[in-house]
Amino acid sequence: MRALTYHGPQDVRVDNVPDPILEQDDDVILRVTATAICGSDLHLYHGRIPETEAGDIFGHEFMGIVEETGRGVTHLQVGDRVVIPFVIACGSCFFCQLDQFAACETTNRGRGAIVNKKSIPPGAALFGYSHLYGGVPGGQAEYVRVPKANVGPFKVPTALSDDKVLFLSDILPTAWQAVTNAQVGQGSTLAIYGAGPVGLLSAACARMLGAQTIFMVDANQHRLAFAHDTYGVVPINIEDDDDPADSIIRLTPGMRGVDAVIDAVGFEAKGSTAEAVLTALKIEGSNGKALRQSIAAVRRGGIVSVPGVYAGYVHGFMFGDAFDKGLTFKMGQTHVQKFLPELLTCIENGRLQPELIVTHRMALEEAAFAYKMFDQKSHDCRKVILVPGAAPSNLAASVGTGLPRHR
């Protein structure tokens, strides 16, 4: 089969690889009909996630048709159309019984990403996300082996297009968890750092829940304009404002700050030269600028919700400020399976339209170009869907193999 594979930092290729086979009784083989490039895939693309190996198949946002089932599969049959949560959970361990599927104790045989973990076992395995998270081949491929198929795959109505339901695999429940962790409700004020796919869908979810004012901070004017026009956010471009938190505070009643902040940027925020040096020397694992801005922008007693990926140590955390302000932090991988029925209902009744963020639909064969385009935010790219077996869009051919750096 054809699949997107890793060959080194910023070097991904669509190669011929062996077809997946059933390995456990509760596996299924899925024929992928749509898959997407996630912002967190770019951490892999840049070589920022340890234990990413040559030949690894990326992709944790995907859906398709069940082609084959193991003899222990009871919830699915051949021909079912399903979305696959990026978290692989057993459904029966201590954490799964608490609906904390991302903390599943049984599926990840890797070491996990915790630096100071002592004897704590790793959390759940993830599709296509390094050997830290189980080394499970991902979904940017024609076919995928899906383990724990009695727990993960989620059936979706044939009346809904792939574009409408694909993001149930990751970014929509991730945005939903971020917003509900932030306790957004009627009349809330909210700041979102990052206008990528998760940030944009966080704005969509916050609007649906009745947020009164949403500030959105990013350096990409096209994405900010889209967020303003689609979700009514107050855009703040960090290219024009070097201290967005100060601007946010000045625009809130009593200059108190917002009720909650969502950090949808994570460890690849652009910080100071010193932080860049610390990161290069492996003294710092993540750039903390977005996190510091979040702490500064939120009001006393507020909430900082972090769906953005962090790894290792973060210097300049401003813990004293967080203590003084009495802040609550909520963060972590998404408990995808917990939210799917509710979110599907919101899509069916039109309250959520996640497909609005899509800008490009391309063939799987164009994945290497699509990664470069998504990374550089060229061609006004917000979100790319890849379709195995589709005819090439010819976008790559029309502009050549190189892309200008987005400004």
C-alpha cells in the first residue's frame, strides 16, 4: 500500500509499505477514505518528538470503511463507516473506567513522554506519533490496523460527508475539551493563543456555548481574518503587538483580564533568542512564551486551559504569578471517546460546522507537498485533508517543489 513515511526532519515521502494485517483478536483493518495533517504532526515533521524513526507512518486524524475484523470484534462489521479516535484505549483499565481514555494504562508499550516519571506508567498509545506513544502506524495511508476496535472506532452516518465528521478523530474533541476545561459559558470572556485548527475550533465551540468576547492571538493575518469573519473574534496580530496580554487586559471590564485562556500553541511558540538557545542545547524542552502570556492575560481566579503540546522542562514558568492570581490549570491529551456522541449531535443539528476550516483537499500522493504548505502556511492554508486514491490536485506541480516562506 501507499503511506506517508518519515525520513528525517522536514523529509516525508509517500512510499510503498507492507499492507497491515490483523495482529490481535480485537483488531480491524480500515480502508482510509480521508485523513488530515494535524498541527501536532508538525512537531514530528520538524524532528521535535523523540523516538521518531525512519519509516514511521504518520497520521492520527483519519476515518474510513472497515475491511476486515478480528474474531473478537463485537461492535463492528465489514462495511461500517467509522471515525478513529487518535487515542488508543482499552476501555477497561482504571483510567478508562473514569472516562480518562488518554491515560489508558494498557495500550502504550513505549516509555511515554514524562521526563521525571519515576514508576508511573505511560499514558495511552497514539496513532502515528512516535515510539514514545507506542510506535503504532498512523492513518496517512491507504489502510490501517486499528487495535482495540471494540472501544475506539465510532460509527458515523452516511448522510454526513467525510469533511463534516473527520475531525471527530482529534481536533474537534480537543477543542471541545479545551473549552469545557476553561468552563466557558454564557457571557464568558476568553482569549485563545493560536489560530491553527484547534484554536479555530475552540472559538467555534466557545461561541456555541455562549462566550461573549473571544480574543484570538496569532501571527497569521489570513487565519485571524477568517476567525473574525466566521466566529466574531477580536483578532490580535503579534507581528503588530509584542504584548498581546497587555492589550487583552486593557480591553476587559475593570482591566481584570479574561475569565479563561486557551493555549493552543504549545512548545513551538516563537520566543526569545535565549529560549531558542536553551531549546537547541536541550536545557529547555519547550518554549514558554504562550504559556507566560496566558498566565498574564487571565484574571485572578481564572483558568488556563492547555491543549497545545508541551514536552520536557519549561523555564520562566511564572509560577509565582499563577499562585498570586489563584489560577487553575487544566491540560493534557484529549479523552476523545468521551465526547464523540455529544459532538456528533452538534454536527448533525448544525450547531458545529468543523468543515469550515478546511482550505485544501489533496491526494495522499501529494502529502509531502501538503506538509510543507501547511508548515509554512502558504496558499492561505488552514487545514488539509488527504484522500487516498484521489487524483492529484496538481497544486504542487503548478508552483514547483519549493514554497516561499509565508510572511
